[in-house]
Amino acid sequence: MSHPPRALESGVASDLPPQSKNTASTLSPSPAINRTPEDVPYRNLFGQPRPDGYVLRCRINPICSMKIFFASALIALALARGAAFAQLEAPGQTAGVNAALTKLFGDLTAFSAKATITVYGKDQKEKISTPMDFALLDNKVRVEIDTAKIRNKDMPAVGAEALKQLGMDRVVSVIRPDTRANFIIFPGLQCYVKTTLSKEEVEAYEKKPKLHKIETGKETLDGHVCVKNRVVVTDDKGGKQEATIWNATDLKDFPVQIMTKEKEDTVVIRYRQIQLAKPDAKSYDAPVGFQEYSSVEALMAGLTAKLLGGGEPAAK
């Protein structure tokens, strides 16, 4: 069953009789708002075109277009997080990193590396791949992500471009158990979200859990001879997390690869360009001169007000 073209007038869709692609719309633009009529391929909220080449006849309303653009960016941000990025605004967790994972580094308390978190579905096909800069310093964690480099089968290229235009393509997340602070920093917007870690979250980073390791073989990854180990991490409440890790013998047993199961998904973290030196301590501080927000919701509300109203986003 074919669908007739639809028109957008003042941001409201209305049904029109079928018309050819080169026929001008019979609707007249409102004199209050400048609109430019044009034909565009129909795409849904996920940027997917109709297979039959269905064309959307639009009279573009600048205010409506801004709303659609911002909505697309929010959808793209949610999709970009995926399974590995979903904990971005959760205190004590960032981009697939939690307190239990940091314990797998053993006695290594300071390093920096390029990391990639890849999530595979139960069919072992890649669902999402997130490259990042990762740095650890005495229980403090810093992760920097460029969302344009994320591979996500559900996120269209237009979503990444929308994030870039909004200044949200680069995201830095910092966990500071020593000060009970969690920062989500957007350098392109010159702002950040600051939340407080709970007592339990701080203790999870500071306490040493019981770690049981069983060697299962030897493999070479990226030129590093590794001992492959199955590890069970048990916290003080009896909670267990299992992982398979590849410890590089030439890098003080650094786990160059970590594999865990998340329900039906398999999550693999691979580290490269590993530097066993202390990162700059200042990189874990809140950026000077940036606007602070108390939550991601407050930041989004401020951005919406700025985009639709032209004003500056309100802090807090």
C-alpha cells in the first residue's frame, strides 16, 4: 500500500493528495516565518530511508527544524552510549568501567592507554565499538571519547554530525573517589556535570576485593606474550564478577585484554599504546572556566532553552 506525501506546515504534518516530485506544494507559507520549500527523502527518527524512495514535501519551518535537529542529537547521544556507554551519567561508572574492573589492574595504580570497548551480541556479531583514551591514577579514572569514532549499527551518520554541531561530540568522564566527585565534561560546550559519589561507591573503589585467578593458557596479543587467566572478583558482600583477562608478561602483567559477559552480550576491552607512567594529576580536576551543572537533565534543559530561545543555558 503506497503512502501519500506529507507536508510540514508550522511544524504540523498534514496529509496531501499525491503529487509528483517536481510539482510545487499548494500550501502557502505563513508570512510570519520564512520557509523554503524543497523535496527531501523521507527518513525516520533513526535516519533510515524508505526503501521505495518515498519523498517528503516540506516547507521548512526554522523553529521546527531546530527542534527536530536537537531531538535527533539526543537520540544519537542515547544510541552512541549503547551497552558500553550507558553508564556515562551514573555516578561511579563510566563507559563500561566500574570499581570491580579497576581491580583487574592489580598493583598497577598509574597508566594511560588507548582502549576500545566492543560489545558483541549472542550471535557474536559486533553491536557497538567505542574507542577511548583511558587513564588511571591512584583509583582516579579518566575516560575521553569522541562519539564520531563510535561504531554503532543503530546510530546513523546524521546523528554523529548533529552531536558535533552541538559541541557534544567529545565527552570526558572523570571519577574521583578521593573527593567523592564524578565529572562529565563537554569541552566543545565548555561545561560539565558534577555529581556526588555515594559512600558505597567510594568504598567500592577503595576496598580490595578477593581476587581468584586460574591460568587457562598463553597467547600473544599485539606482540605481547600474555598469560590468559579466568578471574573471579568477590566483594565484601559476596557479590561476584567473572572475567577472562590476558596479562602481558612484558608490561608488569598489565591486562591488555579483558572479556566479560553482560547477559547475552560479550564485552571485550582491548588496550593499546600502554604507558606505565603517571598521568597529569590536573587532568582529573574540573576544568577552570567551564559552566557547572548538577545533572545531565539540567544540562539538556539549558541546551534546549539556548537552542530554541537564543539565550544562554542556565547553570545548576
